[in-house]
Amino acid sequence: MSEPNAAVSCERLFSPLRLGGVTVRNRVVFTATIPNYASGGKVTERTLAYYAERAKGGAGMIVTEGLPVHPASLPNPWAIALYDEAAADGLRRLVEAVEEQDCRIVGQLWHVGRQQLWNSILSPVGVSGEPDAYSWTVPHVLRTEEIAEVVAAFVAAAVRLKRAGFSGAELHGAHGYLITQFLSPWSNRRDDAYGGDLDGRLRFVREVASGIRAACGAGFILGLKLPGLEGVAGGIGLPEARQIVSALAADGLLHYFAFSQGNFSLSLEDHVPDLNYPQAPFLHVPAALRPHARGIPVMALGRIGSPELAEAVLRDGAADLIGLSRMLVSDAAWPEKVRGGRVAEIRPCIFCNACWGEIHAGKPMACIHNPRLAAPGEAGWTPERAALRKNAMRKTVAVVGAGVAGLEAAWTAAARGHRVVLFGASADAGGKARLEARLPGRTEVARVFEYQERQARRYGVEFRLGAIARPADLLALRPDQVIVATGAAMRRPDGLGTEAPGESVRDYMRRTTDGAGHAENQPAAADRAAGSAVLFDQDQTPATYAAADLLAQRFRRVVLATPRVQLGRGVPYVSLIGVYRRIYGAGVRIALAATLARAEPGRVVLRNVFTGAEETVGDVACLLWSTPRTAETALADALRRAGLDVALIGDAQAPRTIMAAIHEGSAAGERV
């Protein structure tokens, strides 16, 4: 088990910085991340907790979620309608909750432009008549007088923030939203004063910035988030971004620049780089643009996953501020834990983008292993000590299953003061997640169970690993509570006889990798095995497609078959783009609407689910399946018959996601 460095020197990261008329206590910025916690366009109690806990956790500055500045820009019902005076009271409460923690709060001014996102009723507006790359929505093209109205809306929104007590505002000019649509030659096809050459394309943002500066004064922070690398042919790349930064810096209206990447084309995956990317994959963007900012501070963001890296970014002069989003969603107290030398206690982000998936499904944001996200007290939370009766012994709790559900339950119950004994069939903790961490691009999944194991050992959990727990083992403990997290097994595909060849992805991983086996160390293409590998997908999760990546490394031909009409139902779209990119890039053949009809040595027959037409895949050397799972409850049933108090959690309760398993494990540990 890896152990994070507990003594990280971050002198620059925790040094103050002057922005406008205020001092920011450190260089950690919680960047704009819409959580879908608002209601009716107004701040809710959960909104307040979401931001207050990140301020308590030590962030120097918070940039709010995008705040729509105009009714035409309301992307969903869960955004805070900054254009509506009815939101003012909630904004003032938000300022109080954050600024009283000595944390500066900056409101992000947002106009989505042609991006339809979740709202199909409002009329989208845009700079030109080009369709949105995400929804293919064709917007109403803004007339000159309508542009003036939008400029005025931005200024009025900034004034509303200042009246509420905000330290400043950030213009959202990245990700393909309205300001980007003006700035980028890819999206701006206008032939009037707001289009054409660079000066024309800069006109809108200059009018907005100068209007805000005149209305709000020199001390009011004004930042601009820009696309440093739009990721489309004809869009903003580094040469164009240098010119934009240089020109806007010369105006003297802005207090900082933040650089992001990607828009709502297929480059959207670059917006929130997932665990298939290396750390800080776009750090070269702020490093290249900072020299053109004329001394105006620059923010770096995008998969900066460790305090050592954050400090190095500042030390090496690539940026002046460190923007963190998913890291602070996973652990609101990341800054305080780093500053206090408690790095090993940080609940690490693995950049799985499950949070993004929840948001863009129209649900409140959730994190796979932060069950207390946006709850009061989140930043300083530890499990509450159990209120034991006077002279009573602490409870004995047996947890069976050392996967992520069992580990979470075990450490939480132990932290409450109970004696906890954790049983696991494998010699190593982690369960099925440990197998997933051996797949290409999934290595960081290991950080979840490594954190849980550290917490378990910290709180004194007794580990009994390497043997299947029997009822007699549990009865011998005389436990007050048994928590069963024995997981689930992939079922054999329907219609496939017991004598047919093939195995589950999990069994294949157990058989072909050892504890240190990672698929990055694979043979060169010329050395790949002859024959075809067939992967039957009824799972549609990132792990299944990582298995396809593995097969493409090991076999010369791969067929990925699914009964559905598309891939990736369980993958956030922002990461699904990368799934398709890797699979198509590896030459994997995708067979949609195809079920597994039958198999025999060297031959697999696929059947179209709509027509019944069959096709044969020959020369099959490997058949794997990733299928719905069956909960493994035999032990729980036996223990109940023996009279023990048994709680089922995770996949043993009902096969679901890693998020469900961890959240359920946490709740079970707190109930003891």
C-alpha cells in the first residue's frame, strides 16, 4: 500500500496574493463547478454548505458556479439566476458564509450562448448561425442592439454581486460559451464590428470588462477565464491565445487570467481530463501564456492532483494561482490538510468524472467517496464517537468483505470507537476495485482503497485476510453486528451453455495478472496474440472499456459487442469521448444491437436483437463477458439462520456502482 508524503513543503502555495483591492490568503482557488443544488433560481441551504465548507477547508478564494446573467442564459432549473433580484438575499448569505472564513468569494458571470445544455424551452442565442457542436441547436443570431442588452446584463450582474458583498467577478469566457463564441474564429462568423479580425472579436469582452470596471471600481476583482486551447481546427490555439491575452492585458481592466481547454465539440474531454490523462496535461498552456499577461496573475487548472505538483507549478513560474475543482469536491479540507502536514488523511480524487456525470444527468452533484459532500461540517468531519452506555463494553463488529464497501464500513465503525474485525478472502484489501486498478487507465482507482486501508489501520481495524470467512469464524467472535460486503459475481450470459468456452472479465483478470500486473507493460503490436478476442458488454462502465483497451493490447483483432444501440450508458459523456477515441484508435470493431447467441471453440455467433440476423466471428482465441451480477449472499443467509444481526451493503445488497458501495458502507459504519 502506497503512503503519501506527510511532510510536503508548500511555502508558495500558502503565500498571500493581492488581487484588486483585497488580499487572498493563499494560492488555492476552488474553481467554478455547478453542483445543481439551487432551487427556483435561488441559493439553498445545501448551496451555502457546499461553499462554506470549502472556505473552512482552507481555500484562499472561491469562484462560484456559473451564474446566469440573462434569462436567455438559464441552462437548467438548478442554476442561481443572478439576473433576478429575488436571488439577492441568498447571495448575501453566501458571502457571509464564505468571507467570514477569510476566504474571498468571486461570482462567475455566465452566459451559455448557443449551448442548449438541459433547457429545451428557452430560445438559445449566439454570435453566428453556426450550430452548437454538442446539441446541434441553431441559435438566434444576436443583433447589434441585442448585444448591447447582453453587455448591460453582464454589468448589472456584477453590480448585484458587489452589492451583495462579493470580492469580485469572473467572466466565463471558456468552454465554448458566449464569450468564447465571440472570441473564437471557429464560432464567430460575423461581418460587423463584433467579428472579423482580432479587435472585432475582442470587442464584446472589452465592452463587458470596461462596463464592470466603471460600475464596480478598481478594487473589485475582475478575472477572465479563457480558452487557452480550444481543441478544434480553426479555433483558438496558443498563437491566437497569446494575442488575446496580450491585448486584454494591455487594457489594464483585469486582475487575473484563468486558462482552460476544450469546448463542446469532441474536445470536451479536455475540459475535465480524467484518469486516462497524465497529471496536469495542459500545464503548458498557462506556462506559455503567462509571459504575455504583463504581470497579471495567471491561474493553472486541470488535473493538478498533488500538493507537490501544485507547489512545483508556482515554483517553476508556470502560474500564480492553482485552480482546483474535483480535488476539493473529494475533500473540502485539502488545503488545511496539506498545510497541517496531514497529506495521508486527504480523501484523494481519482478524476473519474462521476461528479460531472451526475451534474449533466440533471442530478445533484455527488462524489464516489465523499458521502458528506455539501453537508454542514463536511470539511472537519470525522465519524462521531458512539455514545456507549455507562460501564458498557464497546461493540464488536465483524465486517466480511475487504472491498470498497467493507473497508468504508470498517474504518468508519472503528473511528466511532468499536472493535472491528475485517475479513477478506484475498491476501490484499481492495476487492474487485483492485482488479479494476490493473486495467489500462484505471490505475488511480487504487487510491480509493489505499486511502480506506490507511484509515482502517489508523483507527485500529483488525485485518484477517487471505481466507474465506466461515460461519464458525464469525460466531467465534460473538459479534454485536455483522456487516456483509461479499460483493457480487458476473453471471454467465443467457443462452450460453455451461460447456461453452469463455469467462468473465474479472476471472480473466485474476488469471492473467498478479498483484503488480498492470496492462501498461504489454507486448508490442507485432507480438500480439493471433486470433480474435470477443468482449460481450452488458455492463457499459469505464472498467469494461478499459478491458477492451487491454484486449486491444494483447490481441490482433478485437470485437466489442453489446445488445444496446450505443456504448457507454454508465460513462459520463465527457469521458465517453475518450472511450470511443481509444477503441476506434486501436481498431476495435464495435458490434451494436448484438447479443451473444452461442459459442464454441474458435467460433462465436452474434445475433441482432432487432432482426434476429446472425453473424459468425471466427478464429476466436478469447471470449470474455462483462454482465449483470448476482449478489453473493450465502454467508449472510447462514449467519442470519445462526441468529446474528446481519446488515448487507454494497453489491451484496444489490449490485451497483462504486459510489453506491462506498456511500452505503459509510452509512453502515455510522449506524453501529
